[in-house]
Amino acid sequence: VDLSKLPAAPVRPPRKPLKWVAAKKGEKLKKSVSGANISVEFVNKSSRRVKLYWISYGGERTLYGQIDPGKSRDQNTYSGNTWLITDANDKALGHFFTGSEDAIALIPK
């Protein structure tokens, strides 16, 4: 088999950065809305383990996992979704709103 005759793998375009929105005391997060299927890479730049919550269409928190310091998680989601980041004790640190394209979400130090 001559591998040089196979088509090249598609080049994945760079992911668009999502804006980090720091948590405010008493803030009520926007409910997720359904849109196009996308992927977001959540990258934990902080020095602590964080929890990743999806804010449902009804406004409830749904835990999707934890991300250790310096690690990342590739998450399937939809445009118009809200993702909350908390500390280990569920104290809100900040959140992201997804757009219409694959994205990267940097959780700051």
C-alpha cells in the first residue's frame, strides 16, 4: 500500500478563545440554549482542581467533571451553552458562553 496516495488528514483550524467571565456574588447565570454542535477545550491554568458544570436549559447546574491543574478537557457541547467553573467546594470562579465555532476556554490562574 502506497500511503503517499492517501489524502492528507484535514487540518483543524485554530480554536477561537472564549471570554472568561469572573463570578460575581449573587449572580444568576444565563440558561443554556440549544444551537449547533461544537467542541470546547477547557484548559485549567490555575493551581487548583476545578469543577466543570453545564448550566442546563432549565438553569440547573450539571456536573461534567473535574480538571486538575495544568490539564485540559475536550468537551462536546452546543453553541449558546453556559459553562460554570467552580472550586472544589462549589464556589463559583467564573463562566464561559459558547459561540458558534469550536473554541478554547482558558481558566485563569
